[in-house]
Amino acid sequence: MNVKYRKIISGNAKIVRDINRSTILNLIRLHQPVTRVRLSHLTGLNKSTVSNIVHELLQDNLLSEEELKDQNVGRNPILLRLKPGHHYVAALNLDAVYSRVAVFDINGKMVGHHKFFTDYEHPEKNVLLFSKSLKKMMKKLSIEQINGIGVSVAGMVDSGEGSILYAPHFQWKNLNLMELFQKYYPQPIDIKIDNDANASALAELWFGKGEVTKLNDFVFLSVGAGIGSGIVLNRKILEGANHSAGEFGHMTLVENGLPCICGNRGCLEAYASDRATARRYNALQQKKNATVQESMVEEIIPRALQGEKSAIRTLKETGHFLGLGIKNIIRAVDPQAVIIGGKIIQAWSIIYPEILRVVKSGDLYGLRQEVKILPSSLKVRPRLLGAATLAIREIFEEYQIVR
């Protein structure tokens, strides 16, 4: 049986210490601000071991200390946090029309941002534009080095090889994106490339707020020019044997329905993506010669919120089709929640009732509790923060012990 492990670990003392270091760093990320005593309780490690590892992390500028002033206790406790301002990563989201470049700190805070037109015909040009934009941002922000690069792209991606197997919107097939990046970054630096929906799900898992923090199993449905989804099971991203898990945007929703960019007909993407929403709106406005770009979703949403009937009807239809797709996703995955990301959630008050109505129609047999349908809790564009999270995750290297 061919089983892949991220790290296979023997009983080497240094490795055990690295495991403890990784564990403590991750716990600080999850529970900050936190004391050394609390870390000792959480890990089961003795206080001296925790103190020694924390001392190393402080020397590496990964942590900062602050004194909690409490007059009700004899000695004020020292709280530990991840230290901003020293460890940065770069992020690139390759998207339809615009691609976005950003710099994030270790806490997932965006400190710099730029965008450029995506070049479909010359993939390497996008890497060049990314490199130029990043250099300008680093100079402006007085950042001497970055600790990693994360890239998210719509399509089927072999994250291990860093290659794009198929990206229908760009018409890229078997493109080794990692090789293109290594031309511009030959020095040792972590470069991680993944599907944008997977990256968005990872960002929600790491930096999500509110109800999301309590979830172990969810599906992130990314609605944009296309529709992708990232599946999280037991707080891990599901990739699949052929790197195509979660391609729900290309499930058949309507047999022999509208043509989809993937070559099939009747896909969810053909009915509920931003492009599909814009096409329906143009049709209602009787703009027979209009292009999709004339009425993009960011124009339709404010019109709907201001009461325009055509815009409201269009978005309600999008909510209906999303509901049909989500109902199938619930049947297939049985998650605790489906989280929706994209511009469309700006019209949550319009689309959510339609989604809920469709999902609740008929029976979803065997469900003991209602599956939550939530808008993304992220304030930064999920696909961009997701790209950054791919790189940030490497700083918090996790080890896996196997026998």
C-alpha cells in the first residue's frame, strides 16, 4: 500500500524537541495570549521544558511578552503572543481579470497589496509581475526578507509538485508553475501552490472568527468567476487521489443545461457563478449585445440593495441555484457547515433566504442536526489570505509520528 506521510519521525532527541517546539508554537497561535503555565497544562510538558522552548522562540523573534497587570494577584502573569513585524510571507492569487499580490505578517494581517491584469497567454509574465510588485512592496515597507511564498489558483492543482493540472478559465494544462517561480526565486525559500478554494478553506480554518472556530468539518464554497470548494474533514484539507476533491462547481445541476467552461453542460458554475449571475441580469435588462463585464456582480449587488427589481430577482435566482448545489454537497460530505465566500455574500440578506428555502425543501435523510450555512468570516479576500496561509503554515511546521 502506497501511503504518503508529511514527515516520518524516529526517536531522535532533536526531532522530539522540534515536535515540542512546533506544538507549543501552534498552541500559542490558537490560544494567544497565553501563559507558560497554561502551555504546560495544555501540552503535559514540565514547566522547565516549556520555558526553554519559549526562550528559543523569543530569541527567534517569533514571540512577544506582555505583563498582565492584576492587583488581585501577587505576581503579574506574563502573556505570550505571536510577534508581528518580523516574519512576513508573500501571497499571490491568480484570478480571472485581476491577480493580486500581498504581504502578510505571521498573524495573517495584510500589510501591503497590489493587483495586475492576469495574462492568460503568457503564464510566466504573471510570475514576473508578481516579483516586481513584491520587490516594490518590500522596499516601501522596509522588509528585508520574506519567509515564504503562497500561491492560490482556480483549477486542479498538484500541491506537492506545484503544478496546475487544469485551470479551465486560463486554459492552462499541465503547467509547472513551481518551475516558473524557481526561475525568479532560485534561493532556498518555501513556495507553496494550491487550488484557491482549498487555500480559502485553510484561511478560514486558521483565521476564521465566530462560529467557524468551533468547526472540525466544513466545506468552503468559493463563488467568483467560477465556483470551487475546499473540503475540511477533522480540521484537515481533503485533496483526493487526483487532486480534484471538491470540484462541486462542475457537478451536474441541470441535465443538458447551459454550457459550462469545463466542456460539460448544466454545471453549478454555469448557473451560480458571478458570470452566470451577470448573464442573467443582462438578459433581464434586455441587453442582448452586452458582455458579462458590463454588469458585474459588484454593480448588481448595490442595485439590489437599493431595491431594483431586476437585480433582486437575479440574485434570488443565484441563491436558488446555490441552494441546489449546497443540498447536494450536504448529501455528499455531511459537514457541520457550508461556508460561502465571494462578492456574492455582500447580498447575504437576499441570497441566504433562497439558499435556506431550497436546502430545507424535501428531506435530507439521516441528519441529526441542521447543517449551518454561513458567510465567510474573513475580512480579507479569502483566496488571497488563503495563499498567505499556505506559506504561514510552513512556519508552524507540523510533524506526524507513525510506527
